[in-house]
Amino acid sequence: MTNVIYAVAVLGILGAVFGALLAFASKIFYVEHDERIDQILGVLPGANCGGCGFAGCANCAEAIVEGKAKVSACPVGGPAVASQVAKIMGVEDAGSERMVAHVYCCGGDRAVKKFEYDGLKTCAAANKVAGTHMACPSACLGFGSCVAACKYDAIHVENGVAKVDMDKCVACGACAAACPKGLIEMVPAKQKVFISCRNTEKGVVVRNKCQVGCIACTLCAKKCPSEAITIENNLAKIDYTKCTNCGTCATVCPRKLIVDLAAKPAEAAPAAPAAPAAPAASAQ
């Protein structure tokens, strides 16, 4: 009986000692949890796409609270979510601008191929084969690695080149990360005019590689009323902070590579009226 009492007493003492140690350790290693993290996580869309530059929405929320990311860090949520996050953080809503992806190539079927590629049908694989099968070093490879990376069905390959559906795009950046050519960038959603080419070779070389490659003729720069276009390293570039989307550059470009999303499609010319049938010759 004495042994039993002794054993119980020892266990009680050990329990008290370990309990005290745990209580002490909890105070020493206590990490204060900021409730704002949970609040921000509650308004984030939960896509966990990585478009913000962090591993997921939880990491993004922590970064915002710690001052390592802006209140507009979530590209999927856009201005609406940024406004809610700003209220939680108690800061002024800067009114973040909606961004979308854009593919800086419009060659596709109009670009020259050096040979027919018959390997693994991914852009990364094709890019490793003899400098790619495309003659233009900056051509879209057209195998849709960006399409596979997009969770929002916002990009598709049409006529051999990737194109973005701006209404569906949330600027998560997955397509840009998947493009081995670096042809996809995030641009302001309000921008409607783009010079969709990245080839910096001289015009005479470009002509032999793509029907719609930029030849740096300077016409777009000369005609731009807002001086938003410059020629840099044999390639025309638009300064989106100056561009007014007037579309003048698109109308004067001889290569028709400047995309104007706001332009109305050309109407087909009305069909000519059918000529009246000739009278049948009478039999003699």
C-alpha cells in the first residue's frame, strides 16, 4: 500500500513539474497572432495561385500585415479586395489598377518555321531544341504551356499563337511563368493598343522570318499624337502612361502588328448584284 501511495505521489510531483515547465515554455515561446491576418484571409479569394508572389493566400495575408506586401498584392481579387484589405489594415485605399496578361507576339501561323518540330508538345521542350523550330527567336511556340498553367480558362492558342481573354484574366501570372520565351507580361486592363512583337533584329532580317514582325519603320512613333511610342533596339515600344488608346499607330503600321482591341472590325463590302441572265438564243 505504501508503494502505491509513493508511486502516485511521484507521478503527481512529475506532472506538476512538467506542467510548470510547459507553462513557462508557452510564455517564453509565445508568438502573438495578429487577428488581421485571419480577417484579410477571409476576404482574399482563396485561389492560392501564387500570383501575388507568395506561396498562397495565407502567406500573402501575413506579408500584408507585416508590411512586406501592398494591400493590393492579390491580383485575383483586384480593386474590390484591395479596398477591403485597406480597411482592415486601417490605411487609405490607393485604388489599385486592374491588370491583365498580354502576349507580345502575333506571329503564329504567319511566322516562318525553320523545321517541323516533332518532339514533346510543350513550349519548354520545344525551346530546348536547336534554339526552337521557329525562325524568329522571339516567336510564340504555340504549344500551350501557358494554357495548361491558367486556372481560369483565360488564355488559348489561336492560329498558332497564344491569346488572352481579358474578361477572364485575373493577372495571376501563371501563364507568364510558364512561357519560356518571356513573351507574357501583366499590363493595365484599360490598355487597348499593343505592339505585339519582341524581335529586336534588323528589319530586313525580320521580314524574312515573320509577316507581322516589327521592322522599326518609325511610322507609329512619328504619327502618335501623344508621343507615347519610341523605337528602342530596332523595336517599337509603347509607354502606357502616355498612350490614350487613340489607335492611330495601328492604322499606319504597314505590318499590321499593332493590336487595337477597341477598333471596330472592318465591315465586309456588300456583294455586287448578280448580273441579269442573258436571254436564251432562239432556235432558227
